[in-house]
Amino acid sequence: MFARRYMPRTFSEFAAHFKALVDRFGHGPPRISVKNWMTFRQQTVVLSKEVFADQLRHALYGSQRSAYIPYIVERAYRYDYAPLAELIEAEARSTYLNTAMGLNLSVTCRGYPFHYRIADCTHQRRLI
């Protein structure tokens, strides 16, 4: 109800701005500043299109975080990545602390052929 009532006026260019933001990844991934939730220090990271899409997907599962997506997209469209960085950090922390990794991978990778090697999985685990 809220989205239908207010989004068309406030974020009337949402579709175009979201597309422009996604297209920006074609010119190389943006560097964003995030707070490392284990060290509590700010650090600059490269945001891949895959992480961007996956963390937005996770945010859509909850009404509180998903309500902020139009605002976050608008700010990122204007090259202010701080709200996006906060969302990604919160989603990554929540996924790590509250989700069984087997379940997450089953949902995320459903329908994809499994072509990963054990070494690939070990490397990915270290990045979490």
C-alpha cells in the first residue's frame, strides 16, 4: 500500500535509475566504503554486480529493508553509495549469522549446474 501510494511521486524515475545503476557495472565495478563488521573499521571494497544483485535479493525478503530499496537505489544512482554499503553490510552480516549456509546455497544455486571445485568453495568461505 505504502509503495503504491508514495513511490510513484517520490521515486518516479525508479526504473530508469535502477537500470542506469545496473548498467554502470558494465564500465567496471564501483568501489564503495563499508564498515567491516568483524573489525569495525571502514574499508574500501569493489562491489561486484553479483554481490549487488544477491544482497538486493536478500533485502527483498524482509519488509523493513525492502522498503528502503527505492531510496538506496536513488542515492546510488547519484553516486552516493553509503546507504547501499550499509544495506550490503547488514545483509551480509544477517546472512552469515542467521542463515544456514547449506540452505542459502541451495536457494541461491537452485537450477544452476554444479561446476565448482572444492578449492573454489574453500576460497569463498574465507571471504565471508
